Amino acid sequence: MRGAVLACGLLVAGTVHAANPLSRPHAHLDKSDQCNSCHVAFGGVPVAKCRGCHRDIDDRIKRGKGYHGLKVRGTACFSCHREHLGRGHQITPLDRRNFDHEGTGWPLSGGHVGVPCRECHTAKRKKTNRDSYLGSSNRCVDCHGEYHGAGQKAALGRCERCHNTYDWKQLNANLRFNHERETRFPRTGRHLKVQCDKCHLGKKNFGPIRVAGCVTCHQDPHPAGLFGRRICEDCHVTTSFKNTSIFEHQSTGWPLRGKHRRKKCVDCHSWKRWKPRSRDCAGCHKDPHRNQFRGIACSKCHQEQGFDKLKFNHNTMSRFPLRGNHRRVACAKCHPGGKYKPLERECRNCHQDRSPHGNTFGETPCGNCHSPVSWLKTRFDHGVTGFPLEGRHVEQPCFRCHPKGTETEDDTLQECAFCHRDVHNNQFEGANCDRCHKGYERWAIDFFDHTVSRFNLDGKHLDVQCTGCHKQGHFRPIDTACGNCHKNFHEDQFSKKCTECHSPHSWTLVDFDHQSDSEYPLVGLHQELDCAKCHVRNDYKGVPQSCEGCHYDVHRGTKGAQCDRCHSENDWTANTGQDHDFGAFELKGVHDQLPCERCHGPDRRQELAGTGPECIRCHRDPHFGGLGPFCHDCHTQDYFLPSTFHHHETGFRLSGAHRFVECRDCHPRRVFGGLPKNCDFCHTDTFQSTQGGGCDHTVGCAGGLFTCQNCHTTRSFIPARPGVACGVCESSK
């Protein structure tokens, strides 16, 4: 009954039994008038009753926080928290060993795994003083304290930005702390790679750190007071202290250029004496010339882009202009040991050991003949010797003709054989070389006028190389007969000279008239044949003149030896001698175009005489004898179709639609003779098809099957003849 107090007991078989005591936390409710605090009559223990008392749990469930809000939300409370099991029953059955902490929303990892629960959950319930697991903070500092101290400028409260649960000292690979935005000291250059403890000693002092310039962390390497009131940032940058400087060196009156810009400061400046001894090159560089150019500034020849990149002009700044090959010679070749002045300018000063003349020309200056452009290209006028140099002789060095350096002695003969070997081996003894070898440009002859010889070149001979006829340099004497160079293919069959038939222009273009110069005049197709067709193996004498001497007798002697009775030299296939137009069969039309083998067999031995002229002797009768044996009454030898057959000669003239009907439609199975002429023979089906219709001929036209022509024509079955009114067919009205 509603509103009644639920008796704290169990009704069993009409007897009320008191329930077991409640657990110690709920002992104050273990009274007969407190049952309704948790129970509802016939409704069990609703969740709302539990959450109404345990509001801290209810709040976490509503916010989806903690174990109750994430893991067991929607589960009945008594599923885990069982009651009426006695005072000593633990109402919170927590398995601390196997509890899955991830269900609380804060999974354990790294060093947190294995830590006893009470190390972090230190709270107690207010009324019962029992262990409580609610309200524990997940902030690192609440358990581990503020390691770096309080009062930092940067918000260091979120330890996980730099640290992890696996190793506190080993920082995260990707720090989520931005030194540039969250501090007053943005890092640049080399500072980006510096470890935290290098600046933040002991890893505790993170701020605030007073930064009064670089000297806060770095020791000044310069002597005290060296740069006055200048600060480090005026010269140095964080990218590199030694290699990179933003100092404007031009403010000193000595701007850096070329390779000087890539030098380090200490390459020119000493810590003990920062100011160089002088502002000229000698202040830093050793003089490689050993005072040979005293009083002359180094910059006159050298430049700051490189010591070896000279701007010295030997032509205008010395007494010896460089020309020709001298311009490609390294300086040390002429200036050994770095000696530049004074130097002699004569050629022998450098080339004495290379002079091929020795003392032949005494004190005569080399420049009278030689030039710096090339030693071998002399400008000596050889014409004064009586032998001016021309063509290839101009390119030759002197020693080619004067091998022993005897240029000043008159011991060189002005003959070709004195320098050149006679490749002709005295074949042209007494003849001057320039008769064939014109000029001195080249030894090879472009064109030799063969008309000056006993054998004038003509035709194909003009394309032949000299060595084709003149083997191994043999030019004379040479026999001019054709057989001396060419093989005689006729093997002395002819007493004539080769030139009487053949020409140098082409061997195959023979000037031979077979009609007049032989006993066998060529006629017809014989004129088109190549000589080798009849003259096999170059056999020209004793060739048989009969047909069987060259041609195979297809008749095998059955027709005799006189082939010309049937055949001619113009066309073998045309039987000009045999007249087929005899007897009862005359060749015309298509028959006149057939080869003989078509009727007389492959070897033409099939005799057809006496077989008769009827067509069926060779052709199959498509009419099966229905129209007699005389095919020529309808067909001709020119063409089989169309035929010349006239249907009116059969007694049945074709008219109207009959003129356009195929023969086979009226003559099935090619039966042409003895067919009736009545309409019903072909059109009975048409007559019967009118039965049951509006024009039923089987009823209205009794006997009409045999008198169709009375009403209808061959031009059109419907309409009927004009004026016919049978009273049955509407088409006739």
C-alpha cells in the first residue's frame, strides 16, 4: 500500500524474518522505520535513491567524470555494492590488484604502473574515515611537488609538455614548450641546439633569469676594454661566433673584398695586438718576390679575388711583350725560382738547350727566321736559295730537307728523288714528276689525262681506280688488249676482237645483230630473251636451231617435230596452225578463249573426234533432258544467261504478272514439259483462301476454279475485269 512503511523482513510461508544487518557505512539506516530510505514497495532499490544520498557520485556521473561517469554509467548501484550481508561486509568490493585504471579516464603508464593506490589516493571519507578514491588530482605537482620552484614567468605547471611518465629526466623528443613565445629570450642560431641545463643550471632555475647581454652566459674572449663601449651584438651573431660577423669593416677605412671577406678575424688580428702593424699587404702577407718590386704596390699586379688571378699586362708593363706560344707558357718557366728582374730577353737565354742549329748561324737573331707563334713556322724567304717553297713544302720543317742542320751549305739537290722515294721504280726514267703530279699541294693525282697514253679511257673504264689496272704500282709496259684485264668468257669461240661486239660503256650492251650476223634470225618472243637463255654456259657455237633444242615437247613426239604447224614464235598458247572450225562444232564466244587443255586434257592427248557436238558432252544439263538435246535453241556460246527462249512457242504466252515470275515457281524440280495451262494448277491455294471471308469463291462461284479467266486477268487478281458482277466479291462492285 502506497505510503506505508516497508517492513524490514522477509515474508516466507506466512512468517516474517528479519533481514541481515547493513554494512557499517549504512548502519545508521538499520532501523525498521528507515527501510523506505533505500527501498520502494515492490520496486526494489532504485538508482535514484542511491544517487540522492551520494551526491558526489551523482555529480560525477552527470559530468561523465571518473570511473562512475565513464565506465559504469547506467548500471544499477546494487550490481556492485551489495547490502544486508552483515556489519563487516566490505560494500566497496575493489580489486586493487586487477583494477583497470583506464576506466577512470586517467590510464596508468610508465612509472605510475605498480604504484600502490594509497600513494596517490590519500583522501578519507568525512563521516566514516574510510579510504576514498574520489577527488584525487591528476596534476603532477599535487603528488610530486613543484620541482622547478614557484614564481616562474613561463607556465610550467603542465609537466607533460616536457616530461613523460617513463623517465622524468629524459625529456620528450618533441617538446611542447615554446621558448620563443613564452619567455623574454627567444632562441636563434646556435642557441637552438643548446641543452636546457646549459643555461638553466641544475634544471631548477628556469626563471626569471636576468640576461644582461652575452656575457651573462659567455666569457668575453677579447682583452678588457679592447673595443670600448661596443657590445657583442655589434659584431657577432648567434649563428656562429667565429665564422660569421656583422661588423662593417669598411667603417675602419679598409673594406674587405674578395678572399678577405672569407677570412676569420683572428687570421689578421691577434688577441694581443688587434690593430695590424700596417694597412698594406706586407702587414699580413710575406713578399714572395723578395723585394724585387720594392716601391710598387701589390695591387698593381695582384687582386683580392685571388693572388694567382693577375691583372699584370706583360705587353704594356714589361720590356718583353708576350706573343704566340709565349702567352701560354707558365710564369715559372721563364722566371725560375721567382726571379723576375733583371732578365735577358734573347731567345738563347731560355732556348739554348733546344736549338737544333747549334752555332751554325752565330749571332744571327733567331727572330730573323722564327716567330713566337710557332718555331716550325719560319719566315725565311727560301726563294733566295733558288728553290722557292710552294704547296706542302711550305708546311715542312727545315730538318725534313736539311736533316743534319746544313741549311747554310749548298748540299741539297733540287730534285724530287733527293727527298722522296721513287715509288714507280724508274718506270718513268727521265720524265719529270710534275708531268703527272702537278704542283706541291698533294701527292695523289686528282685526274690523269689518259689521252697522253696509248689507251684512252672511256665508259666504265673512267670509274675504275688506277690500282684496278695498275697492280702493285706497275704502269708500264702494259698490254692494252681486253684479255689482259678481263676474262674471256667466250673461250676463243670467236676470232673477232672484243670491241666489235662489246663496248666500254656496258658489257651487256652488245652491238651484235642476230639477224644478219648469225644463221638464226630472232623473231617474236625470241627477241626479248637474254642471251644466256639459249647460250647456256657461254656456248655460242653449235647451238641447235630446232625447237626441241631449247623447249620441252609437251606432246612427247606424238605431233611430230614441226612445231610451227600449230605454234608461232609470237605466242606459244595461240594455236595458229590448227583450224578448229571444222565438222559439226565450231569454236565461238567463251569456247574460243579456253585453253586446249580444258577439253583435251593436261597433255592434250584426249581425242574428242566422233563424240558429237552436243553440249551435254562437256556440260551438265540443268533441265535434265526436259527441253531436248539442242541447247543452242535457247543458249549461245557467248553466254548461257539470259537465254533466247520464247515462251509463246510453248502455247502459253506469258503476260501480266507472269512475265516477272521465276521459272522455278511454275516449273518445280525443273519439270518443263507436259504441264497443264489451267490457273488452278498454280493458284488453287489462292482460290481456297477466300473460304469463310466476305468474298467466298467456294460458295458464290461454283465451278469458278476452272474459269478464273472469266473474271480475273494476269495483270491483277483484284479488282476483277471491268463490268463483271458476280454478286459475291465486293471488289467487283
